[in-house]
Amino acid sequence: MAETAESRTQQTDDSKHAARAERRAAKLAKQIGSFAKEHGGAEGQLAHLGQMGTRIVLVGEDGGWGDLVAPSYALAESAVRKAGITVHEDFDGDFAAKVRTGPYEWSRMAGIQVGGPSND
């Protein structure tokens, strides 16, 4: 069966999409690696954000934390696999206990509560 121009175009589009996803995963993995290096290592957890993508929550060995957003769960999984970090199913227990917050976070969280201080 002869290959059509349409099928060749689809194959080209698919390979471009795959290459773009690979570059995005590599960029995220590099950012995760930088975070891990800065914080003495890191662990993570993937959280679905619906159509927005997937949040990669990172917690450093020193208690520092941060997050990145990937456009899909598959891309987030690829990024953490490339970065070589431990990924937890849930953000609870010993993993959550590693997070260290500072005055900014406490002030910010209190300001959200009714009657709490504002951050204006």
C-alpha cells in the first residue's frame, strides 16, 4: 500500500511533537536537578491540575520547597525520571514533614484567613 502525502505529514507532525515533548522534559529535568543541587537533594510528588497540566512539587533535603508545572502528566513523569529523584504517591507523612516554611509563608497563609493580618 502506498504511503500518502497526508500520512507522511501526520508522521512528520508526530515526530515534531515527540521531539518538542522530549525537549520540554529535558528542560524540566534540568530545573529539577538545579533545585536538588541547591537543596542537598530533592524528592517530589506529581499533582494533577486538570487541563492546566501537572504540578511537580519538590522538597529539598534542607526543607526548601518549590514547584514546576508540566503541560501533561506524562511529561512530568518523564522529567522526574530524567532528573532521577524519588517521587511520592501522596504529599503526606514523612514527606510533608520535611517542608520548612518561613515567616513569609506563615504571614501569607494567615492573611488569607478571615481576620488575619493582610499583606498589603
